[in-house]
Amino acid sequence: MANITLPEPVWIASNDALRDACVAWLEAPYLAVDTEFMRTNTFYPVAGLLQIADQYGSYLIDPLEIDCWQPLADVFVQSSVVKVFHACAEDLDVCRQLLGVVPQPLADTQVGAALSGLGASMGFQRLLNELMQIDLSKEETRSNWLQRPLRHEQIQYAIADVHYLFALYPVLLQRLCDSKRLTWFEQDCERLVALAQQEEPLEHYYRKVKLAWKLRPQEQYILQQLVIWREQQARLRNVPRNKVIDDQALWYLARFKARNRDQLAKAGIKPAAIREDGTTLLRIVSDADKADGDCWPLQLDRPLSPMASQWHKQLKAIVQRKAEELGIAPDLLAKKKAIEALIRSGFPDGPFQLPEGLTGWRQDMIGNELLLYLKEYRGGNA
């Protein structure tokens, strides 16, 4: 990280040191936070380092040495302390797994950058260069954060992320205030917290399997039961889902109602997995196949019809024009799924209802306009 001088970090490698630091952090107006973790062969992220910066310095917290996380959990839910991240989705997974809480109130500078017109999904390195003309190296992103001792380059990388994130946050806030979009930012960050706190029911996971909509309701029920089992096993074994069985194999088992081990092999399941889980998989398929129709889920939505697809294209064009006017990415204003959900809510004759993704500030900026278009030109009674 050439030409950059960073402060020496404060290492926190004991429960007592963490507790003492948290006493001070409870009084901070905001903290810059980042995490480093490994997740190559596990279901859950394995934390290798937590970084925090406040007005006094930067701190590196060693999760390999600490086992009492309650003081930090208290800080992360303290309503007077804003927790600042950049592109926080995976960091929130780490916090939830390690601390049992989702940090709130939350500020995600990637979201702020997008809302202020700097571009969607902007990396921290680029954002820092854009707003503060600082060039950071990202060479250590894929480092082994579980090794000890950490190399000097890893430490510098870890410090830099939170040191400059702490400095960048008020600059970005001012930009959002100047553009009168601070409320947008606050709403979107609150939504990130709400989404992270939601525990999706296991019975919904099958909806994520590609082409699940092609299955009949009974077959979808078989797929649902297989996916529930796969999710439970991935968590129990702490391995990625596809290490248990991949989506394509699950779809095949549901579609053709596998009856024997030859059909398991034809689905692409490896011999070792058949030996370990074959009997269980065949039992799940058989039991689900015999289940009463009252258990079957509702048929999943098929792709939009040609007419509805044309509506989607027209609404997308409206979003595109409005996004250009606002100077933000169209997908930030209205995601494809939100537009589709709006159309499905009343197709073809209305009334139409705004989905959650088009509420809040988006309702004023684009949602009402889309509803009006559908009312005047499509539904008549939207």
C-alpha cells in the first residue's frame, strides 16, 4: 500500500480488552466496521478478524482468541451508535453468526454512493478514490485470515479499510444531504437491517431452484421436501449446499420421482453421496409422492406472458427515463423483480398494488407513476 501511512492498530485479543473497548464505543456517534472471514468449504462464515475504527484510532479484534461477544453485541445494537459498513451483506452474516445480532442502526456506504449518483455496486477502493483521491490496494482480499501471525500486508490492508471508511462516511453524508437524499439513504439502510433479520422459512427455499416453476404442484412438493432436507444437512454438516447435493440433481429427483439408486446416479449424484444419503433421499421422494394434495404448494409463477412481458418493457423504459433524470442506476430505482411483482399484482385488468420494493421514497419517485401508467393505459381500475 504505497505512499500511505496508517496508524498503528490497537490489538484486542482477550475478553477483558474487548469489554473495555466496548465501554468507549457505546459513547461513539458512529463506528466504521469491517470483517475478514473464510467461507470456502463451510456453510457458515468463519471469522478471521473484525476491524473497527472510531475517532481515536483503529482496532483489530481477534475472534480466534475471544469467546465472550456480548459487549460487542451490545454496541452493535446500541441505537445511538451508527455502524458504518461498505457492501455489508456478507459482514452482516458474520455478525449474526458470531454475535447473534444484526448491527443497527446501519449505514452502508455502497448504498450511499449509489443514491448520490456515483454508480451502483461501487467498490470501496473506487469510492475512496472518487471522493477522497486516495488509492488503496486490494491485493489481500483473498488472504488466509485464519493464519497466525498475520502478515504486515494483511494488517495494513485490514486497518486501511476501516481507517478510511471512518473518514469517508461524513463526506458521503454531506453529499447525500446536499442532494436531499439522506432520507432515501436511511430508508434503504433500515431495509437492509430488516432483510437481514428475516429468517426465510425452510419451506420457501425450493423456490430458488432454477426451473422449479416447470414442475407440477406434486413435483414441487417433492422438491420442497428435498430442499428442506438439503438445507438442514448443509447447516448440520457446515458445508456448502452443493456439497450435499446440487440444485440440478434435486430437480431431477423431483421431476422423475426417483425410485432406486440407479436413478440417483442418473441424476448426477456421486457414488459416495449415494452410499451416505441414498436411502434417505429415496425415502423423502417416496413419502412426498404419497402425501395428500392438501400439502402441495401453490404452483410457482411461470415466466410472464408475451403481453405482460411487453408491459414490463414499457414500465422499464419509464424507470430508465426517471433514473437518468435522477442520475442514478435504473436497477436502484426499481429492480426487475419489483416491476414484475407490480404487473403480477393485477394482470391483466387490475387493480394493481405496489410491491414492497416500490414503497418508501421509491413510491414518490417512480411507484405512483408506474401505477398511473397501468391505470390509464392498461388496467383501467388500478
